[in-house]
Amino acid sequence: MSEIKTKLEAQFTEKELEYRVGATNADKTKGLALVYVQARAIQNRLDEVVGIENWRVSYIEISGGFIATLEIRINNEWIAKQDGANSTDYEAIKGGISCAFKRAASVWGVGRYLYEVESKWFPIEQRGKSYVFKETPVLSIRNQDTNNQESKEDKAKSIEITFGKYKGKALGTIYLQDKDYINYLAINSKDVKIVNACKYLLSLEKVA
């Protein structure tokens, strides 16, 4: 059980997360980032950890939303946990079912750590009647060990660029000299390690 719990609660990759704009500032240039794990990522996690034959989900429609029951078979016994969500504004039924499933999974610990993500403001732009982030937010988790954070920052700053006008310089040095180039690398670099490091360094800035 301890091993199953640990695997269910493990963090997801950036590709398995999605971000939505929460509150916006007065001039609609920045928004609070709300992070969610994709339903398909949760399904994959359950398949990998307990097996496709050892979990099942069912739904009950209630006034204004849905209750999801997520059952996992442990030691040949089905154990059920529930949670619910309102229907969504867009694709009400599909959205409501998906949200209810995610919340039921959270009761099992899947993605629960995302509730500890620190709220931060990021640049946004209008798209249709809504707003989207200009670039993918990079968020940090509250109460994370300070030493680990410092170590992550040091590692990001120590990465050396082997191309372009700053060839031979570390990201930390470039960050101090030319933040626009760090932003350029975060968007355009084909090296995932550099992209993640640049996004992390940019996330350390305090947004006014």
C-alpha cells in the first residue's frame, strides 16, 4: 500500500499539466495561473500503478453537476472514494464529468500536490472572449524544501550555452545581462534542459 500510495501521489510532467487564467489585473495584462492535470494523464497513472483491470469509475448526475466514484481493487477488495464537480460552462456534461473524475482521483492522492502550487501572475493576451498565457507558466510548490529550491536554481544557472552570441557563458550570467535572450531560449531552444532551466529562472522574478 505504501508503494502504491507513493506512485499515485508522484508529480506529473509539464506535458501532462494544463494552465488556465484565473483572476486578471486591472489592465488585463497579467493573470493568475491555475494548474490542472489532464484526465488522460490520471487514467495513464492508474493503468501504470494498479493495472487496467484494477480500477474503475462511475458517475451519478446531480443537480448542477456530477458525483464520480473511483474504485481501486486492493488485495482483491474494491475500495471506493468519491468527489463531485459542477457542470462546466463549455461542454457542460463532458467538462463536469472530467472535473468530477479529477477530484475523485485527488481523494486517492493523484495530483493532490497541485493544491499546494503557489499562485503567481503571468503575462496574458486576449484570444476571442477569453484570455490565455503568452507562455507556459512555471509554478513552484509551497513549503518545498529551501535547500532543494536553491540547488535547482544553482543547477539552472550553471548550464552553459554552446551556441549563439553567448556561447561559453552560463545561463545565470546571461540572465543578469540579457533576460530577453533567456526568454528567447525558453521559447525557441530545441534543448528541453535549456528550455526548462530558462523557464525556471524567469519564474523566479517577482511579478509586480
